Amino acid sequence: MKITETNNPFRGIWIFGDYRNYFQNRVTLQLIAKGKELAKKLNTEVTVLALGDHIHQYAMEYAAHGADVVMVVDHPILKSYQVETYTRLVAKIVEGYRPEIFLAGAISFGREFFPRLAKRLLTGLSADCMDLDVDPKNGLLLQTTPAFGGELLAEVVTPNHRPQMATVHPNIFEELPHNYGATARIIYPEVEIQLDERVQLVRSRPEQSRRAHLEDAAVVIVGGRGIGSEKHFQIIFELAELLGGEVGATRPVIKAGWTEEDRLLGQTGKTVKPKLLITVGTSGALQYTTGIQGAETIIAINRDPHAPIFKMADLGLVGDARSILALLVEKLRKRL
Ligand SMILES: Cc1cc2nc3c(=O)[nH]c(=O)nc-3n(C[C@H](O)[C@H](O)[C@H](O)COP(=O)(O)OP(=O)(O)OC[C@H]3O[C@@H](n4cnc5c(N)ncnc54)[C@H](O)[C@@H]3O)c2cc1C
């Protein structure tokens, strides 16, 4: 059925409340801020849907960050995320309330859960969006996402199915400041909560590896394929340590196993917004630069003066990465 302004029963912008790792993972708050902007254009409200056990403090946080409505499903069964249970439950709620737009962060959680949900709701999903807007002509959600292997940024619309669903990269939008005086309506939807027993959580434990905290780092040093080898990649860590920063990497580096996977930046990795980013031996492919475009100052080091990375760099150094880094590390060591 073609959805028109007169026969449209769908209303409101929904955001899936992902509160795990709340202080580092701010994507839900960033989506509330963007959702408010879109809601103004559509003359509607922003609702955050949160599932879990004893999660009222998060409902308060979402209200303080601008949500008009927080929908809470609070039950011991929902204490740990289980994709089948969550999908079935959220699909039922969505079918009952009929939101027009439904957004989630493009982090591991949203990347697993949202495609399943879209399939169950028989609607479309744009993954890894870099921007969102509303088409002033028809009110459709414009979902800007990398397409054709990241060669292009495509504007996707979902004209005939609802909700219009998208996952959005973290750190693209700014969260609104915390407002203690803000209020929101809290709704507890009546819904049957059933555990899907095909998959059961036996045990969970925090990852022990050298965790990267890239999203909130003020300084990020990125190494690309041009560094040459795992052994030489260690100088990226040395420089990061001297500057009090974090280490990021491009996809070939991750594929070669020179560093951990959670350091990948770009379309399929993380998005960073540091004050200073030094990118070394990276060519500047769009799939990578989408992850670093929010950096305040970018310094690029590459031996090829025509490398595309120089187009977005504030300062470019043409030369051999290893020699330049060795010199830099030596000078910094002397100064400290
Ligand atoms: C669907 C899809 C998704 C993707 N997602 C991502 C993503 O999320 N993140 C990502 O990073 N990539 C992603 N890619 C891969 C991306 O297209 C590029 O291939 C990748 O970013 C290139 O990494 P690089 O710049 O390290 O390597 P290269 O492109 O090989 O560049 C190496 C650079 O190092 C320079 N160099 C070589 N030796 C030296 C030296 N001694 N000193 C100084 N400079 C030197 C070279 O001049 C060159 O510019 C994706 C690709 C696809 C198809």
C-alpha cells in the first residue's frame, strides 16, 4: 500500500536505548539530539525504547537528554541481551504503537539486532548511516549511507514500508547537555515477555585484552598499510603513549593482524572526534576517512605527495613514515 499523508497511521521517531557501557557509549544520546531536530520538521515526538532489568536510572537519563517519551520494559528476563527474545518483544511493541522512524546506533549491538528486527517487521534498513534528514517535499527520512563498497554516499528512502529504520554511526551527532529539570512521559507498554530458550547465556566475563578507548580520546595516532609490518607498527603505540593518545588502524592493518580489531576506524569500524589525529601511511580511502572526519586537526604522513589523505589534512608531511616517526619519537622523548 502506498503511504500518503492522509492514510499514514504511523507517528513519531523512536530510538532504541542502548545503555550498556553508558559513559563511553553515547550513541543513544546523540540520536536523541538528532531525533529532536527531525521531530521538529515532522511535528512529532522522540521516544526512547529501553529494555532491561532495573533500568529506571537510564529512563531518567534519556529524559534529561531530551527524550519526550521513554518507553520502559523492565523485567528480570531482559537482564542480559538475548537477540531472539529482544527481537520478538520489540517487534510486538512496534506493531502496536506504529512509529514512523526507528533508529539505533551502528555498534555491535545495533548491527546484530536491527537487521533481524527489520526483517521481522518486513521493512527496510539502512545500515551505518552517516547523516539523516527529512525530505521537505514528502516528509520521508533521508538516510545517508556509504554504498557500492563505500565509493559513494547514497541517500536512501523507504517510501512504502514502516517504520523507516536506520543504524547510525556513533560520534556523528552531538548529544544535548544534561538538563536536570527536563521531564518526559514514561510509558510501560503491556506486552507478554517470554524468553526464547533456543539460546541461553551460560556465563559472561569482561574482555581481558588491551581495550581501545578511541571514541573519547583527545589524541589518536592511526597507522595504515604504509607502516610496513607488525614490528614497525609498534612505533605507532610508542608515539601514542608519548602524546597520551590512543592507537587506531585501517582495515589492511587489522586484516594483517598487526593490532586488535577494536582499533579499526571507518565505515565498518569506529568514528572518532579527537582534537588531534595523526594518520601515518594511510592513503585516505573514503571508507576510512568517514571515521576520522570529525577530528579537529589532522596531520598526515605519506611518501606519496598525491595521496588523497592530504586533501583532508590540515598539515601534510611527505616522506618515509618510519623515518619521520623515529625522529618524532626521539625528539619527544628528549622533551619529556
Ligand atoms: C565495504 C568496504 C568497507 C570498508 N571499510 C573500511 C573501514 O571501515 N576502514 C578502513 O580503514 N578501510 C575500510 N575499507 C578498505 C578501504 O577501502 C581501504 O582499502 C583502506 O582504508 C586502505 O588502508 P590504508 O590506507 O592503510 O592502505 P593503502 O590504501 O594501501 O595505503 C597505504 C598508503 O601508505 C603509503 N605508504 C606506503 N609506504 C609508505 C612509507 N614507507 N611511508 C609513508 N607512506 C607510505 C602509500 O603511499 C599509501 O598511500 C573498506 C572497504 C570496503 C570495500
